[in-house]
Amino acid sequence: MIHKEASATVNNKKKREGTSLVEPYIYLLPAAIILILFTFWPFFKTIYRSLFVTDNNGQEAVFIGFQNYIELFNNPSFWNSLWVTLCFVVVVVMVGVLLGFGTAMLCHKSFPGIRFFSTAYSLPMAVASSGIALVFQVMLNQSIGILNEILGTNINWLGDPKYALICIGVLTGWLNSGMNFLYFSAGLAGIDDTLYESASIDGANEWKKFGYITLPSLKPITFFVIVTNVINAFQGFAQIQILTRGGPGESTNVIVYDIYKNAFMNYKYGYASAESVVLFVIIMVLTFLLFRLRGGAFKSGKFYSN
């Protein structure tokens, strides 16, 4: 009898252990299904389609292997779009990070009306990129635009290849600055005030506090902001579609817009899929290099705050 009870206890314990092992995966199953359906399946389908010539409906018609990739790398338009994208990313990241950091520093100290300014600086995060692009379209208009009125110029900001990409980059950077402002504000709020008090006792001025306390303490946040801004900049589309449609010429024809144009205007879905895969590889490699750079900085002690 005792042996049967012990055996039953052992079996129940094994069942509970088995249930405890399976239970977490049951809870994760709905999220896994969503990821598979809306992320992983389209991704692998894109890789598969890039190996085919497709019909006008996007269905795979003829298997051609890596011919789409060969055609892509031999196309001067692709290399131009890659160069335009890199320039666009640099402008967006610089403007977005500097604006977010600068406005966060301005609101770091308490003063009358700080809530109003904090709301204003974070507002770009809540504004639809398509809506604000239409506003900028009027502001940059050569005839009635306010920018030409203020500067006393007569420049076609969106129609001149010298200025179009910079204008869209500044607009995108400003749109990203709202979220960057929140990240940097959270980082500044996490810095211990006793560090500044100790530095004041030691005779450090504001610039030394900024250089030896504020910046080192914000380096992890800054790294995160840069990585997310780089990834977002590579995916910029709406403002380009509304303002320039890749022009004038191909001066704003970033890779994402070139993918859209090849797929939905030229109906070259296989070619556009190959371009999408290349874009994914570029972002993945760049993100990997940024993380390696960060890891090396941590090992060398450059990311430690004093």
C-alpha cells in the first residue's frame, strides 16, 4: 500500500514537472503564431520569390536562381540608391540624435513652463509622417513657402537635387527627435544627483560635469538611440513618396522607395524581392558592426561612467 502511494506521488510529481515545462510554451504560442504569420513567413517568402521571375500578380513564374541579384548589382540605379540611402541615413541620424539630446538637456532642469516645452519637444513622436510631410511641402514651396520668405531666397527646395535629400533628411530627423527626446530625458533622470554635488565640491565647472558625468552616463542610451535611428532611417518611405517620389532625377531614390517602384510600378516583384533581401543584409551587417563597436568600447572601459 505504501509502495503504491509512493509510486502515485512520484507519477503526480512527474506530471506536474512535465506540465510546468510545457506551460510557458503554451503561453508563448499565440505570439509565436503571429510572428510566424506576419514576420517570418513573409521574410522567407521574399527570399524564395527573389529567385524567380514573377508575373504581374507577383506569382512565381520562372526559376532563374541568382539572376535577379546579378542584375541588381550590375544596375547603376541600385548603386545610386545605395549611396543616396547612406547619405539620407547620416543626415537623419545626426539631426534626430542632436535634436533629441539638445532638447532633453534643455528640459533637464526644472523651470516655469517646462511641461509645455517637454510636450512640444516630444510632439513629433505623435505626428503622422504623411501629415507633416504635406505641411513641409507647403513650407518648402518655391513661390509661397515660408522658408524662402524668411531667408529671402527663391530656391526650389524639393525640386533641386542639391537640397531635396537634405530637406527630407531634416524632416525625418525631426520626426525621430520626439522619441529620442524621451529616451535621453529618461537617461538624464537616471543620473544620480550626488555625482554632480561631489563634482561641485571638487570645483568642477558645468562643462566638466557635462564631459565627465553626463556624457559617460548617457553612452548606453546614446548607443541604443543611434542603432534604432539607423534602422528607422533605412526604412524611410512615406515622406519621400509624398514630397519627391524619388526625384528630382534619382536624388532622393532611397532603397526602400526603389523597392516600391520596382514592385508596384514596374511589376518586377522578383527583382524587388532581391533588393529587399540585400537591404536586410545591409541593415543586419551594420547593426552587427555597431554592436561589435559597442562591445569593444565596453571592454576597453570607454563606456564606464565615473
